[in-house]
Amino acid sequence: QVRLVESGGGLVQPGGSLRLSCAASGIIFSITPMGWYRQAPGKQRELVARILGGGSTNYADSVKGRFAISRDNAKDTVYLQMNSLKPEDTAVYYCNAEPVVLTGGSWGQGTQVTVSS
């Protein structure tokens, strides 16, 4: 069973930075595509960034140039470095394994990111 534990969220002022972490278990992490997603109040969950096992990345247009996804396959952990944060980045952020998402599997508890002055 896949288990995901997100951490690192918080309250930050516009223009600030946060680094999210997600520890995964129950999967062969090193070969599994991983993603960071977010869900703002009243909106659908959306993919923010994606990283393949070999390190190739993709980003939503809204975060390109500001966010960076990375992974440490030795620690079964994926990260999201968020810079130049904007109020519209406020959301609950989740990580997940792509196969889990595609098969309608479960999600972790997420971590709240609030960007406000």
C-alpha cells in the first residue's frame, strides 16, 4: 500500500519561499513518476509539477520559473521548492505517485500553503 507524507507548508508573505517534502513508501520509488498537486478552495485539484525517475521534469505554466521539483531516490523523497510565491499559490499541496493517480488511488493528508501579507 502506498503511503505519502507531505510536510513543509505554512504561512508566507508574497515573494517568499517554501520547500515542501514528501516521503513515500510502498512503491518502487526510484522508477516511479511523482507529482506535486494542489487544490485551492472551490477549485479542482491540479498538477503543479511532475518528475520522472530519471529526473526529467514538467511544470504547469502558472509555476514555471518559480517552482522546482526534485527527488532523492536514496531517501524515497520528492521535494518542491517554491520561490516568488503569490497569493494565488495558496492551496493544499499534495504529492502522489503517477500510477496511483491514474488508477484513482488514495491521497495523503497534504500540506497547507498560505501566501498572504
